[in-house]
Amino acid sequence: MTKKTIFTDKAPKAIGPYSQAVSAGGFTFVSGQIAINPESGDLMNASIQDQAEQVIKNLTAICEEANCSLSDIVKLTINITDMNDFAAVNETMQKYFTEPYPARATVEVSALPLGVNVEMDAVLTKHE
């Protein structure tokens, strides 16, 4: 099985030794995205909705670089630092995702990189 690294300037560069995404075996695995504006490099440290929106924009850019879209996400993992933000993140997601929704896990964690409040990673496959 061959692996292909996915990279786009329209999403933040990795802040460690990992790829934005890797395609292999008909799937694309997108690394955790946080609320960094790829144009400015600035951390979006506003409301949870603003952070979630920037994260989804970053996911979208990586999906597009992999010749996919958000509708090709089959599994989404969301890490949030406060489960009280669950409804706000869902509200933001509904702006970008339509049925059939991806399978999903949302987990409260004690901390995320650079002090953000939300991080999302995804698994994509092209719909048949």
C-alpha cells in the first residue's frame, strides 16, 4: 500500500513532526486541526463557535487538497476542553455538514495545543 502526504498552504502548517493528512488504502487521515488562521498564522482565540468555524475551514482546505469535501468525512473526532461547549460546537457543525453526517466522537480533554478549546481530526473516503 502506498502512502501520499497531503499538504496545502490553505491550512496551518503542522506544529510538530506530522503531516496535515495522509492518504492510504482509499482513506485520507486528517491530523487534528486547531483554530489557526493559515493566512496570518494567528491563533483564533475567540468564542468556541469562532474557533470551531476556523477548525472546520482548515479541515475543508485539507479535504479539498485531497480532492474530497466535508461530505467525504466518514469519521470525525472532536476534542473540547469544556463539555459545556458541546451544543455550541454542534451548532457550528450544522452550518457545514449535512446528512448523512459522519460518525463522530466528542471527548472532553484537559488541554489542547496552544491553549485552544477545540480540535478536530477526520477520516475521509470517496463516496461510491
